[in-house]
Amino acid sequence: MVALLGLASVGHAQGLGGLLGLPDSVGLGGSLGLASDDVFRGVTQSEGQISPQGDLHATVGPWFGGISAEGVRRDDARAGAELIGYLGLQQPLGEDWTGRLTLHHYDYPGNQFRSLYNYDELGLSLAWRERIVATVIVSPDTYSRDYLGNYGSGKAFCYELVGRQPLPAGLAAVAGLGYYDLRRQIGTGYAYWSAGVERRWRSWALDLRYVGTDATARQRFEDDAGNRVVLSAFWLF
């Protein structure tokens, strides 16, 4: 979640860059905050517990890159961290359309299974006025394990469609639908979705979502894939 907020807050980056005396063509910004749960593609990564999150990113012309950190509890009860490094290119494709190519690397420092869990993803997004965004994501080395004893590492694919509609009083309605293809890991894929509202006020962002998954996800990941409400609050700088 924080990576998405980090990209969304690029518009705030120029102010911090100006304070540091950076050229006008260079932006620097980020976010710090808390989420009531760290949910990734419909499945909790923090066992339903609060997740501190942060992001720092830079923009140089059409290029952007940064690093995010999230509190997770992956496969054990101990609190740990997920670090996400990303680099991307964003280009206008006409008056209303924008294309974005982003490379992510996910890392779990200190985790005893770090070499197994670390993975990379390449995403291609097409946005219409930043109101509707369609994304295709491919990974060559994702590891996954379900509660039925299936596990493996290999290629994974993800398909997402997200919509955002501005509302009065500075609110916006947000909704998304996705499908995560993990056939090479656990023999199947699953669908997930979310709907809610967000509020931006000066340098603050509040987000309230109801997140759900299909029956396959709930069967394979049990309570980790249960429908839930997630509240997030971030300071954007």
C-alpha cells in the first residue's frame, strides 16, 4: 500500500526538493504512516496487526524511483520488515492517457527464509486521466505457500483494474479488482477486490477500504484472506 501512496504523492515531491535546493527538474518526497493491516492482493502480511509504513522517492523528468518499508509478519509471529525498491518510467500517451513501466524488488532483511522470499516484478500500467488504471504484472521468481501444503517458486502474473472518482469535500471513491495467478506455486489463482474512500487534506492522506477475496483464496489462505476493513493514515512530504 505504501508504494502506491508513494507514487501518488509525487506531486508533493517538488516542495521537499525546493527546501533542499534541488533543481526544478528534480522532485523528492515520501510518506510516513500506519495501516491497521498490511494487505497485499487481498491477503494479510501482518496477521491483522498494525503495520508502520514509509516511503522515500525521487523524480527526474519522466523517471521515478524510491524505496518503501512496511511492517510484516511473514510465516512466523515475529515482527519483520518488507523493503521494496522500485524504478519506473512514466510517459504521456496523448491528452488523456498515461503509460507507466515499473520494476519492483521485494526484500525481507533478517528473515531466515530471505533468499526464498525475495522476488522481483515488472508492471505495465495504462491510465486514463488517473481515474482508471489497468495494470499487468509479471514476476519470474515469486514464492508462495498455501495452507493445504502446496508451495513453490516460479513465474507469477497479476492483473489489476483500479478506479478513482473525486467526490465533494475533498473525498474520493476508490475501487479495485484483481486476479493473482499462482498456478506454478499453489496450482491455482484467486480474485481479490477493494472499495472505499480516501481523503487528502494538505499533506495528509486518510484511506478507508473494505477488502475481499474469492472462495479460492479463503480456502487456500484461510483467515489470512478473510474480508476485512483496512484504515490507513499517512503524512506526505
